[in-house]
Amino acid sequence: MSSFRVSIVFFVAVLWAGCASAPVVVEEAPPLAPVSPLDGLTAVVVDDAGLTVRRSATEVQSLEASGSVRFVSSAPDQSAVVASVGGSLIAVPRDGATINVLESGDASRVYTGAWSQDASRFHFGFYEPAGDGMGAGGIRTWDRPADEIRNVGCSASKVVLAELASGSLLVRNVDNIFEVDADGCGTIRSVDARKMHHVTVSPDGTHLAYILRELVFNREDRAYEPDSTLYLEPTTGGEAVKVIGDKYAPRNLSWRPDGSELLYDVGPPGGEAQRAISVYTLSDSRSSYVLPPNSTTAATQALMSPGGQHVLFRQSSTDGMSDWQVKTTGSNFAQSIPMPAGGVTAAYWLDGNRLLIRTEAGSSLVSVAGSTPALTDLDASVVWAW
């Protein structure tokens, strides 16, 4: 009791010595939790621990999965993403629903796939590589509302290109492209695809773009010469439209996310200008340069953001230097974007202003919303983020 009374007296003495002001109590603040660049994001992570979905610091879902990521496809409404991890094809919802393993096989298995426009179905093909062909495999459909997977019934075709507006599927094997019924794989029409290269379907499933390589007879030289011409045609059939001919050597096809424009790079004839990026607008059937070609730098491998405001591309100069740049609508110039160390294995536009860059070492987020692009190194190997 005596020690208790002494402490009280001491406190009162201090209080009076403060000349009527209240005592100041200083408490040591708890240490701040480290800030993660993934805070505020729902992120799909694949590393040695498996596949993990981080929705917040406390909401985490995990799945045992290992291997490289070689296929990624986001639903049109951003409600889910499908990715191949090793030999497994995995569907990850944005909300807290269950992670689905759609198909599993050997690590060498190749996957392709396409969403329906309302994101209620995901059609996927798979096969084991067999020389220059396709070994064992098949085509399946995942019905999301019913959470059921069914066999489409295709035996020869094992690659999915698109679901068409009619509900039929565009599929292919090594030699042919087929439009087939989604139930039973009955053939509606077929196209000889042996001379078609770099085949790509618009995101809305309405058009097919490809480079046709064949021998053309030169009447002046009286000899056959190789020709590579870029064509565009409706996925339901019809006359193919010539976009640009062989003398421009078109390469690296990619679509605007809404399917209204096709990007490709060309080598202007004459050999004085370096490769440059062109964009073909389907509504007026015209091509124009994203940036005019010049004699010192080449622009290739273009990728347009949702909304079409930005175009990412690779720039290479004649002195051997290269970097990645972004061209924004309304600007006459492009600007370099910061890139993570190491070789880039994949780049995706997550939305109209953010890029996910994947390298062998990890992943980074690049924002082009401000006047200067900003790079954030993520603290995990992120496959997709919302």
C-alpha cells in the first residue's frame, strides 16, 4: 500500500508542476505494416508455392499448381481469367467463387481458347505436340452458370479460334479451319489453311486476319516468286479483302480489343525507311501509320489498349539499341516506358491505362495514365490483376 500512495503523490506533483495544463501522454505507435504494390488489387499469382488469388491481405485462395504459364485469356466482362499452368488449364474468378481446374495433362500440353461475348462459356482446345502436328487432344466447353464441362465432339481439330455470333465455333487443325456446331462438332464449312500464316480472329469473333504465303507468277521475269499478303475476311465466309501486299512485308498482327481495328508492322518498299506500324480500320477499309516511318528506328510488335487510346510497341534503332514505347492518341510523338530488368515474356493491357509486364524473374505494373509512364515492380509473379 505504501508504494501505491507514493506513486499517486508523485503523479499529482507532476500535474501541479505543469501549471494547470493537462499532462501530455505520448504512446509509441505500432509499427506500420509494409505496403505491398498488390494492395488494392485482386491478383492471380503463380510461383513455386502454386497458384494464389490475393483479393486482400486476409482473403486468399490457393491451389497446388506448378509449371510455366503459356496461355492467358481474360473474360470480356473481366469477371474471370483462364490460364494454363504447367499442364493444367485453370479458371480463376474475380470474386470469391471457386477456382476451377478445367483440364489437366502433361506439362508439354498446348492450350487455346475463346470466350463467348457474354462470358458465360469458355471453349478450349488442347493437344500434345507431335512433330509439326497435333497429337492427342480435343475440344471442350465450360458452361460457367452450370459449372459443367462437356466434350464438343471434335476428333481432328484441337485448336479453338473463336465463338461466332451464331453460337457455332471456329476451330482448326494443321491443314484446315472449320466452322462447326458447338454441340457435336458438325461441320458447317471448311477452309484450306495450309497457306495461311499468323491466323488471328478479332476479339468480337467477326473477322479473320492472316498472311497468305504462296508462289505468284511474275510475267516479266517469267518465274514464280514468293508472295506474302495480308488478308481480312468474315469468319462466316465471304470474299477476302486484301489489306496490304508482299512488297510491304506485313508482320505481327494484333487487334484493337473491340475488334474494330487491326494493327500490323510493315517494311516500306525501297529499303530507306525502317519498319513501321500501320493500323487498318474496318469501318472505312483504310490503313494509316501509327507513326510515320523513318530511316533510323524501326517500330514493331504493336499492342493497343482497351479503348484504343494507347499503342505499345517495340522500337529498335540502327545502332542496335531497343526499348518499348507508347504512343497516345492526340500526340505526334511516342515516349519510352520503363521496363523491368530481364527479357519480357508477356505483356497485357489490364485496362485502358495499365500494362502487366511479365519477365522470367517476376512481373511489373506500368501505368501510362499520367504525363510520364510509371513502373511498379510487383512483389510476386503476377499472371493477371484487376
